[in-house]
Amino acid sequence: MLKREIDSTDRKILRILQENAAISNVNLARRVGLSPSPCLRRVQQLDEAGIIRRRVTLLEPAAVGLGVSVFVQVSLEKQADRALRTFEKAVLARPEVMECYLMTGDADYLLRVVVPDIPSFERFVLEHLTHISSVARVRSSFALKQVKYTTALPL
């Protein structure tokens, strides 16, 4: 990953790409006030510097049968390096886990899990999560409604 300073033009490019990663380079260049070649060069530099992590298509979870979101707090028996690595490796292998954070406070980890229904979540917990060695406690909160969701960073 290269070091690179981000100027106001880069910020404009990044704002637009966060909004629509599929925008053509010609349209992107026009919106930021550059010609296409310098605009493409800047995007490539942002990619190479690791500032643009990747480009994705965001789906509507309910439309693809994944309408249940659950926030799961997981506490481990101990926070030894081996236990942390084991837990993280197991969680990385589970497609239901959309996000996983090592936390301070009451729980060691906070997960965001998406599943089709409550029985699917129960299977995830009983067949996968509780089978991870050193998991001591699992506490779940079901999301009733998504009030705000964004992937765009506030630039």
C-alpha cells in the first residue's frame, strides 16, 4: 500500500464513487471537473494506495430472502491470543456474519448477522457459534427496523 495525500479533487472522486461505483470514467471526470485521462489516473492511484478498498454492488437483504438482522455480543472465556485467533478464523468462514468487531466493554466481540428467519439464526448459534472453543456467552438483539444504513464514509 502506497502513501498518498488526498486533496479536494480526490475527495470529490471518492464521494461520487461511494455513491455509484459503476459510474463511467467520462461521467466521473465531468462531475469533478477533470478530463477523462487525469481522472482515470487519480482513480488508479487511489486504488493502488489502498484508499479504495474494493467496489461492490449492495443488495436489498429482504429482496434476497435475508430479512432478519441480528446483533450478537460474544464473550470468550479468556482473551488469550490463541482464543482470539480461533474465534476470528471461525467467524471469517461464516457467510451469515456481515461484520465482526473486537470490542471493549462487556462483550469481546460484536457481530452483525443476517439470516432468512429465526430458525436459521438458531441453527447458526447452536451449530456454529457455540461450537467455537472458548466462547463463554452469546447475547443477541434482533433489529426491528433499519433506521439508517450507509456504506459511504463522511468525506
